[in-house]
Amino acid sequence: MDELSAYNRVEKVANLRDYFRRSVEDVIENQGVDMDPHAAHYVVNLLTSFSRSEAFYEDDGETYGLRPLALMLADAVNADSAAERSQSLQRIGDVSLFVSGFFSDSLVRNAVDIDYYINMGGSAYAVLSEEIRGTFRGNALASTYQELSEKFLILIDILNEVRDSRRIDSDVDLLRTYELWRKTGSHRCEKLLRKQGVVPISQASKKRH
């Protein structure tokens, strides 16, 4: 079963932002997650923005696609101003979170796997939080970026559930769920495995807090 056929239907929605807001809020409640409303609102805005390909992919006139995170990090390191550096760090965090949340299945067996995105994204949000703290922008967003960093793995679980709300279970999905649990220690993945009668027998890496 390919990735497209794993979705059983397309649901038409009148307002995409409201759809994502309801979906994220429902999952947060379902998982019993303690999430600051500002962080949840940030995630809803991120999903709404990245639903447009022109916001997610980059077009420099010659190439169109998603730049590697390493190049985004180089942009941050070599930025000419604090504002440009902050923009690059935010981009790293946002892209890492979105890819980890919606495409984690395809990352678990890749050479550049989900651990890389988790480390890059969580670190970018943490550095961004520290660098803007005390500024006008930081007064509004520093604590939000800090929470996004600290709860990066929890947010991946939330986005996984938002994504999977329209998916059909399959043996391939079960194997990928196990791979994701083994790499991240995801509570959600463990619950899904146990629901399917699969009891994890080894300790997952202790990354989740």
C-alpha cells in the first residue's frame, strides 16, 4: 500500500485553519497532553501555512524543493543580521517539526532519519528562544519556542495522530509504528502497538520527557 492509498478519503473543509485547530485541540485532549495554548496556536498556524506548497518548499529561480537542514543551518551561522539568523532558526524548527510529524514513517529507515530532524528542530527552537529573549519579539514568542523545543517529541505524536485520523491500518503501518517507537520512545506508538496486540519487549531510547 503506498502513501497516497493509505488515506481512505479526502475531507472537504470550509476553513483550513479551523480544521487544524479542532484537530490539534482534539488530539491534545485525547492524549492528555499539557500544552500551552500559545504553542498549540503556533502549531495550528504552521500546519495552515505549510498546507501551501509555496510556503513549505523554496524556489530560488533555479531549483524548487526543500533545502537540506544542513544548508539552512549554514544560513543561520552565516546570517548578516540577528533577524536573518532568527528567521533561519525558525525555518529549521518549523520544517523539522512538520516533516517529523507528517512524514515520520518514511524517515525511520532513511540514512537521514527522524533522530536528525528531532535534534535539529528541537535545538533550533531552543537557540531561537534564547537569542530573542529580552527583545520585543521575544516577549511574545521566547517562551513558545522554548516549549516547542522541550515538547518536540510530544508534538510529533500530536501531528502523527492528526495525520493518521484518516488513514487505514495496515501491516506496513504497524511495522513503521514499531520502528518509530524503537527510535523515539513515543507513548502514542506504544499505545498503538499494544492496541494491535504487539507488546514492545525492549526499552526505547529515553528521549521523551
